[in-house]
Amino acid sequence: MNQPNEANPFVFSLWFLFLSTFSLLFLSFALALCVLSSSLPLPLSLAPRSALTPSRLALAASRPPPRALAAAAAALLL
């Protein structure tokens, strides 16, 4: 018979499973958000003045955004 102050290991294992699952989900979504936001172009109003030269703007427009990191983050979520 269980004492009232005796700890139940089954309850602790369920809490550990619950907390670890949701912490991994949170970290995955945070990683995906960071990767996807880093692949978005920076608005011109927030870009530093030295980055606004016409040659750099043309080079940035010709380069595709980094999709490999976004695909890796999406694969982590699946």
C-alpha cells in the first residue's frame, strides 16, 4: 500500500515524457523560425547604409535564398 508521501515513478516518467516532447517541439519550431527568418530579405529601411550599394543590391537579388537550411528544419518537424 502506498504511503501518501511516497513518490510514484510512473507519474514521474509520464511527466518527463510530456515535458521532453514539448520542449523538443518548441526547440524545433524555434529553429525553423530562425532559419526561415534568416532566409528572408532584410527590409531596406533596416539595412545598413554600406549594404545599399547598387552592385550589392543586384548581387543579392540574383542569389537564391538558402533553401537547404529551411528544408532541414522542415524535415526536423516531420
